[in-house]
Amino acid sequence: MLIVNSPHNPTGLVMTKEEIDQLANIAKKHNLIVLSDEMYEKIISDGTEHVSIASLPGMAERTVTVNGFSKAYAMTGWRIGYLHAPSPLYQGIFRVHQFNTACVPAFTQKAALAAMERAGDVLEYMRHSFALRRTLLADALSNTEQLQVMEAAGAFYLFVRVHHQEANIREFALRLLEDTGVATVPGTAFGDAGEGYLRLSYAASDHVLLEAAKRLVNYVSH
């Protein structure tokens, strides 16, 4: 199985059409099933295009597309999502699902339906707000050479390279929390390649983001 996540958590990367094409070719060449996590597909800025790998020729019959309402519709914690898969895979997916989750609560289903039917303008407003906050936070973090922000066009995270004196990024993140009250996620929570990076969420108010950035910049600069 090939697992694809675009827009990407934790980096905010959105894969290009060319990159998705290359992954599709690999999947077809080696007869792989693809699990495509597209949870952040509606949270993209800068006119960047989201391409679902299942939409490419020969891929719908081998792709399981996973999505949900937590991110785009601010329903985090309600745990309602959906997937689309080739018919031969449904039996196995259903067997796993029915012994983990009995059913989605009725009120959550109604909220999801309302979001799909009436949240278009709100979604656009939220997408615009996230783009502004991303720029706000990135600019605030640029006040020191100790922090290097990766470019991001999707989701609501910044992946930031940190130059620090701790043994590893997890120790730094814990010390940062203890000393400044700024909560971050160490990059190693997503794998060894995340060493040296922090994931910062900008799903917060401008005031909170600027204060957090100020504390982080001051912390790494002294």
C-alpha cells in the first residue's frame, strides 16, 4: 500500500499535479493500493490546486480516499469522516469499522449535512483567514535566523526548522512549553525525519499567534 497525504500534515505541503502523476505511475507499475488522506483539501491558499490521485486514469479502482469534516468545517472532536473505495475493498473495510465504531451520532450527521449544504461562504472566509494568519505568523518568526519556516500552501500548520542547544527537538519543545507557555509539536512525532523541526498551528487568533511568535523568537535568540 502507498499512503499519500496532500495537503500534508505536518508541513502544509500541497503536492503538484506532476508529483501526483509520478506516484500514480508507481502504484500502477507495482500494483499497489493507494490510501489517500485528503482531510485538508479545502484549506488551500495562493490559488494552489489540489489534485486527488483517485481522479487520475486507472487510479479510482485502486484508491481509498479518506476525508472528513474536522478540519474544513471546524468540527474537530466530533470524529465524523467518510471514505470512498473500490467495491472489492468495502467488505474488509466495513468489517474493521463495525467493531471499532458502532455508528456516527445523529446530531453529528445533521451538522455535517448542514455544513455541506450551507457552509460555502463561511468556508471561503475561513480559508482567507487562514492564509492571512499563515503570513502573519511566518513574518513574525522571520525576526531571527534561528528559525527557518518551510513554505506551505495547505492545512493550517507551519513546519519550522529550529537551531537550538537541547539534545533533540522533543526536549526543546518540552523546555519551550515549560519556560514560555508556548505549545508546539516536535517534528519527530511524525517520524525521524522531523528531527530539528517544530510544527506550529496557526488556527488561533492574530493576538495569540503574535504573542506566541514573540516568545519563541525571544527564546531561541538568547
